[in-house]
Amino acid sequence: MMELTINQQIDECAKVWRSFLYFLDAWVWIEDKEHKRQIKLKLWPAQAKVIPQLLNSLLSILIKARQLGLTWLVAALSLWLSMRHPLHLIVVISATEDHAIEFLDRVYFIMDRLPDWMLPKVKVRNKQILTFSHKAGTEATIKSLPTTEMGAESKTPNMLVIDEAHMIRGVETIYTSSLPGIEQAGGQIIVIANSVKNRPGWPWVRDTYIAARKKENDFNRIFLPYQAHPGRPADFKARMLRSGMTPEDFSEHYPETETEALSSSFAGFFGQALVRHQSTRKGVTGNLVEDPHTKEISFEPSDHGILEVWRWPYYLLDTHDGLKWSDRYAVGGDVSEGLGASYSVAYVVDRLHDEIVARMRSNRIDAYKWGDLTDLLSRWYDRALTCVEVTGAGQTTVKRLVELKANQYVKVTCDKTGKVVTSQIGWPENEKNKYECCGDLRQWLVAMKGTLYDGVLLDECATFIKYEGSRRIGPEMGKLADCVMAASMAREADLFIAVSPKKAERPLTGWRKRQQDISEEGRVWAA
């Protein structure tokens, strides 16, 4: 670049001070490690879209595919903030000392290609600390540190970067110990991770990201798929698979969708079956109430209700033509003791639309009362066939449903000749049956014609795993699988019915009715 006059230098410094995007576009060079050369940074569309979110969000969590240049952007952001602001502390936590050094090396790579007149005076420069001297004896510092459970606890940083968080053991402790100092400084936190499932920090990254998606925390979530790299060809995935990468490894390192990134494909039971389901949304919540005199069942809306509805029973719709359906719905349930730990859950499947249309869920209702509520749900959905897993608590619910003369599923076991050996109301609980019903649910999630609206079920499926070295399946440690089992039971009820839903025919009237009557009497129809 040609030599600038003093006035031009002042003008240029003002432009850089005002705009991070201008700084990137005009002054930032990065390293092309593949060709071992420096190249001028040119923002990709996906990178440009992320930058305003990083600048304006106090809490950001970013899950990305590999090699998308995000660490370079955060390194440039750290340098830019330190050049602009005195009394500014940025703490970067990395998985290892080598990674910590590498982050600050990126900062130095960018800084060393800036003109001296743009930079504050450098006071400290070593492998882990860069300090600028500003006016009136103030300083701005970037500290790039290896993992420590204290995190930034003893500091008051203006920005905390947790880089490659999926690799960091104890990342939750680092975050929680750092948060008070960050809040005191009015600072921001940026969490960057890949979706590699067998790394120690992944469970916290995934749970924090999912909570952000459900608006249960204040993190702004950002996802970047492998296609965010404009240089990747259309057949990039096929090339990587041909080179020997397994589909599971590709899914982890180069996810295509947010759902794929969050699924537990490394050891997950459902794996790729979850990829297509990205249309979760909240239903209408409330409770079912039965009139003791008329026995009419009504829905009372409530933000704290245990029933969430995505599709109303067909006969309640304004478009209902008065004709009755048969075999339209199926109900499945998993039952807990109702002591506040695990949940009792019941799902309703609309067999016409081939999707889950309602979920009832509570961890504060005993198994006997749950039988009453399950029967109520079944009757509201046109006396749907109900399949309950016969656990310890499930036995109580099944017995109560028998007393209520509910329409229940019967598990039939046959010998090799097809002769019925045993039959049991409900779905018996054992590992073989669990594998069978969850396998049926997995197949359905792949082939489902409708939409999976329930984010809670999707989250539980994402943490439902195959235990290494055995055929045992179940939730990750500390996670629940009540929705998974209830949805599996609903699928078994659906499969048990076998026949397709059928709509009653409208009664004949007029001349067609007379024709039918005459035909039934054996007489000949004549005009």
C-alpha cells in the first residue's frame, strides 16, 4: 500500500475505529496453511452474516462445520477491540496450551501486517499475553490460556472466548466460574465448537445450544453448515466419503443442518433418522376436563397445562363434515411414579396425517391418576387404541385402564408355527422389547409423512444412545427417555391397528336411497 500522509493515517484510523467490517475488509490478512502463504481476507456471505451477531450479542454460542475461518474472525475481533479500547481485557480459553498459543499466533499474524501508526504501543508480547499501552497509563490485554477450571474467575474480562469448547473437559465449570466477572464488567461471552460427539465438552455445548433454541437461556445461537465455505464443490460430501470418511464422521465434522449437528450420531440410536425433522414448534397447552353429568370432554387452555396439542381431534374442526372416522388415532404411554423425577408421558398419533398431534406430560401425577388422564385423552381422540409400557408404575396404569374399560393394546407372542403362546395387555418391559419398539420408532422417523412438531421428543432422541459393547440402549447419563418410550408405544399402537383410517360413507338419500332399498329387496330398478 502506498505511504499515507498524516491526515490520511488519522482518517484511516478513524475508519478502523468506527467499523470492524471496514477493518476486516481493508487491513486483515490471514494465513493460507494449505499453500503456505498470506492472503487478503475476503469475507464469505456466511461469515459476513455472523459478524453483526458476534458484535451485538452478550452471549453467543456457535456450532460450526470444520474449516470455516471463525477462529480467524474472533482473533481479528479480539485485536480490533484491544486496539480501540483502553482498560479492556479479553480472555481466550482453549483446550490445550498448544491451542492457546495457536490462537494468539493468529492475532500476531494479523497484527504484524498492520502499519505501526495504526497500533497502540505494545507493552507485552509473548506466547500467551498481548498487552497494548493506551493513554493515561491504561492498558488493553488479550490473554490466551489453556483449560483451567477457574476459567476467568480471578479476572474481570470484557470478553471471554471459549474456543473449541467441545474439546474442553469441565467447560461448564469454566463458564459458570467466569460468568460473575463477565457480568460485572458488562462483557460478552463467545463459545465456539464443532459437533464432535465423543469429546468431553460436547454434552454442555449441545445442552446450552438446545436451551438457546428453546429460549430457556439468553444465548444467541449460531449454526454454520459445511456449505458455508463457498469453495466446497457440490459433491464435497461424496468426495469425502469416497476418501474413506464414514457417514457418521462426516456428519460430526461437516454437519449440513442444525438437527444433524445436535444429534448423537456418534453413539446415537436414532442418528440420521433425526436429520429431516427441523420444524418443531409449540402447540396449544392446557388440560382436559370432563363434565361429571354429561361426560362431555373439553379442553381448557392454560400456560401450565400438562397437555400440548398440535392438531385438534377431527370432529372439533370447523371443516368437519359430520362423518365419523374409524382407526384414526393411536395413543402410547410411558408411566413414572409421579415423584418429581422422571415423567409420565402419553402421545397421540394421527394415523391419517402420519404424525404426532398431542403430548401429555407430567412428573407430579401418580400412576393410578395417570390412568384416568390417559383414558380421558384416548376418549377425546375418538376412543383411540392405547398402548402403555408395563413398567412397575405402568402396571398400575394398565390395571386402572382395564377398570375403565379402555381400548387397550394386547401384546401377543407366538411360537414358530404361529400359534399364540401368550398375550398381555400393554407392552412388557425388557431390553429385547425396548430395542424392538425403539427400532420401530426410528424407522417411522425416517419414513414419517407428517411433521414432528415436538422439540422435547427430538431432544430426547438426540441423547438416546447405544451403550458400547452391548445391545443395551437408553439415555445418556443425566438425560431422560420418557418421551422416547411413550412415542415408541404410540408407534406400536399404530402398527397394531394395521388397517388404514377409514371415513364413514354419507348415507344415501333421494333416488339413490330408493335404488338401494329396491336392490336389497331383490326387485329390478326401473325408471
